[in-house]
Amino acid sequence: MTMLKLDFLVPGSANDHFFSNIAFLKQSLAALGGHYADARLVAALGEWETPEIPPRWMPYLDGVEIIWSNPDKLPNPTYNAQHFDRFDNIRPDADVAVICDADVCFMRPFDDVLAQIVRDDVIGGVMAHYHFPIDGVRGDPEEDWRRVALGTIGKDISRPHPYLFGRSPEDPRVYAAADRPLAPFYINYGILVGPPKKLQQMHARERELIPLASQFVEPYFAAQVAVALSCADLELTTIALPARFNFPNRPEADDLQPGELDQVVMLHYMFEENFKRSRLFTHERFYNAFMQKDLSGVDRVFQDYVRSICGDAYPFS
């Protein structure tokens, strides 16, 4: 495949948690080689006292472009300052931009999807795990989406995609995708990939819709809901990618998405049943404890991958 100009843009806060996650993400891209190793990695960081990388992290974040978000220290409860800065700092001449979280690693190349994004001028992402709650309750997805869409963009929207796992984690497991409730392009914001112009077109509308969506859903979910509303309102072409492109370390993931774990592209180590993502890569003590655990399932796959690119010794001494 022709070498592409890629941007990977992540949000975070200026602390060891995120510095360490970003350092590991950088290593995962380097391990893939080619245009992944050559990609521009941007970290939009808020919650800082002075706009400086601590000396201990400088060798491991060399080449990472840091955006010091929210310099006026305005209230930022949902971290939208960092979120917005990612879109504002996409290179216009990039072939593809990847908006992703810091607690992810790229385990396999995905040239086929990159080629599709460029060829078809589309936005891609992986569906959200479950339906969003309203006032703490996950209700009927069809009724909720109709009400939210009518209340924000003034029209109902199509809902062609099944949720990744189902309506609610409290429900009995739904093994057949055809039996899961449907949603619009409601992605987990762990990854969103597309051409710069399309992403920025979507994001301009997303910014307008986040305050409106927040009147219906909890603020934590407003941006994800606004993505779905924006894409529908602007009639943007989207693709719902398989779970392997944002595979979470949830215990039910391999059970409900069989076969995807064997071909994971991006693993999202967001759940903390067996380790703390905020500490894992910050200190030798936590790293060693993780590497010595007897794990299974997705966390074992993650552990083996970490060992394959970092080794048994703590990599950020």
C-alpha cells in the first residue's frame, strides 16, 4: 500500500497516568512500522500547572506533539477542551485522521480500512457497547433516539446498526447481533477515523449539538450522541467497523463478539477488573505486578502483547 500521511490525536490530562498511556501508544504504533511508525501523534492535554513535559517522560514522548488545552483554566468537567482541540489540530493535508483515546494500543495494521476511508471518503467507528442512560436508566433505544433526534435536529433518524453488546449490561446476554437493539452511527469514542475534511465537517456540527444533546442525556454521553446526530443531520457516509477495531477488555466482549479477539486491531484497555490503567505504565511496581498475573481472555491477550513489544522489564524507567 502507498504510504499514507496519518494523524493520531488523543485527549488527556497532564499527569503520569496519561503520559504513560501515550508513551505506550507511541510504542504500539512504532512496532507496526511503515506509515504507522511515521504517523503524527498529537496529545491534547488539560489540567496542567505549567506547560511542560516532566523530565522523566521526555525521552518516551519525543516526537509527540503536545497541545496545552484550556490555557484560561475555564471549567472543563467533561474534558471538551481537549476533545475539541483534537479536531482543531488535524493536519488539513493528512490522508486520514484517527481520533482515539489514550488507553488504546494498535496491535495490527489496518491498511484495508485506511484505503476504504480514502477511497470512499467515509467516516468509520465501532458501535457503542450499550445504549446510553437517561437519568441513570437505560430505557428503550428506539423511543430514546426518536425523542433525542426530534428534540435536537428536528427530525427522526435511521437506526441501522446493532449495539455492540446490547441495550444494557444488566440485561441477559444477547448472542445474536440480529437480536440486539438498533442505533444510528452511535460509536464508542475510543476511535473515530476519517478524512480530515469529513471529520471537521462532522465536528463543527457536533460542537453545536453537544449542548442540545446534554439536555436529554447525561453529559458524559453527549459527545457520542452528538456524533450520531451530526452524521445523520449532514447525511455523511459512515461505516460501522467490526469490534476488532475498538475491542474493550470487558469480560463479555469475546463471548458476544466471537472471533474478533483473535484478530484485534485496536485494543481498548479501559476496564480495570485486573489492573488499573491509570497506574499500569507509570511505575515498575505496577508493571511487574501486571506482568506476573495469571490472566485469561482479553486481558491475557493484552498482557502477551505488552510483553511482545515492551518485554518483561518496565519500559519507562
